[in-house]
Amino acid sequence: MIKACIFDLDGVIVDTAKYHFVAWKKLANALGFDFDEAFNEKLKGVSRIESLNLILEKGGVQLTEAEKDLWAARKNEWYLEYIDRMTADEILPGVLSFLNYCRNTGLKIALGSASKNAPAILERVGLLEYFDVIIDGNKTSRSKPDPEVFLLGAAALDASPRECVVFEDADKGIEAALAGGFFAVGVGQAEQLPLAHVVISGFENLDFTQLIQTITHL
Ligand code: B16
Ligand code: MG
């Protein structure tokens, strides 16, 4: 029986990837190089410091650990300028009604995100109160594809992985869910999420009963 839904944040609840992109681009430009949206795909679901390492590698730039911390903090300040202006209009289509569906049918709701800004973003868009449990980048020591973030979420909800459905937009997140023994629903395009049990384009008009039937009979 499914007892809980665990949601990734960026790309599932809201599209903050576009703000990460402009803030990382500003950092790359300040260091004298650039990268495109295709490269940005590699950063989805990846922690802040790992994202920085990938970007520096791309630009052929070497920094000390202290310099990295400084640039990561600077990038976060630029990112937060966008977050501070977010409104509830930026909640992705169908998410609010699906969260209400979960609440009304007694399904527990957890967040499993790599972002250290996750609580602030949920608060900003008015969704904080929906979450029974929030596991974010401040509470984990291992990044996706390690299943830690989802395992901590399930444990906090007192549910086993097989009693939870994970919703994820990044392939690393799907890998993490599978590694933890969860049902993994990809949110996005099927070609980009080949490992997911099922892929949905979004939450609009989602028939959850049918979704559960499909994944539990796989
Ligand atoms: P922060 P998710 C992830 O969020 C983003 O997809 C990823 O691009 C970002 O680097 C990471 O959070 C860390 O974010 O800098 O805010 O701590 O998809 O796991 O919800
Ligand atoms: Mg994501």
C-alpha cells in the first residue's frame, strides 16, 4: 500500500533551474568563460558544490577550497535575488491540486531535495505547510544518486521505501530513488528519464489511482 509521496523540489514543484542557470552563468562569465543550457542539464539535482566543480572543470579553472566556498556563496546570493521575487504563480501546473489530493486522501507528503534553499523556496510560494517532512541539502551528507535524501524522508514518515512514490525530474534523482527501493516516477520527458518506472509530463489531470496501479503491477 502506498502511504506517502516524496517530491523533489526543483523541476517538480517549481522551476528554479532557470534561476540556477542565470546565477551559475554569471559566475562563469565573471571567471571568463560561458556554458549553455545543454550543459546546465548536467547540474540538475546536483549539489551546489558539485555543480561548482563541474562548471569549473568545464571552464578549465582551478580554485582553492576557500575560493570555491567564496564563489559558491556569491552564486547563492545571486540565486536568492531571483528566489526572493518568486510568487505562488510559479508553482508548476497541477502541483497544488495534487498536494491537496494527497492531503485529502491521507497520503503523507515529504520533500527530498538537494537544495539548501528548499524551505525558503517553499515558504516563498506558500507551500511550506503542506509538507509533513522536509529533507534538504542541509540534512544530507551524500548527493543523489545516493538514496540518502529519500531514505531519510521515508524514515521520518515512518514508511518503508516500497510504501512511497518518489517524483523526480533528474536522472540522478531517479537513480537515487531506485537505489533506495522506491517507486520512481519521472516528471518530464520519457527520453530523458529512461530508468523511471513511469514518466509523467506533469501533475495536471494526474490520475493517481491509475498511476499507482501501473507502478505496483510492474
Ligand atoms: P542549492 P532539487 C537541486 O534541487 C537543483 O536541481 C540543483 O541544480 C542545485 O544545484 C541543488 O538543488 C542545490 O541547490 O544551491 O539551492 O542548495 O532538484 O534536488 O530539488
Ligand atoms: Mg530536481
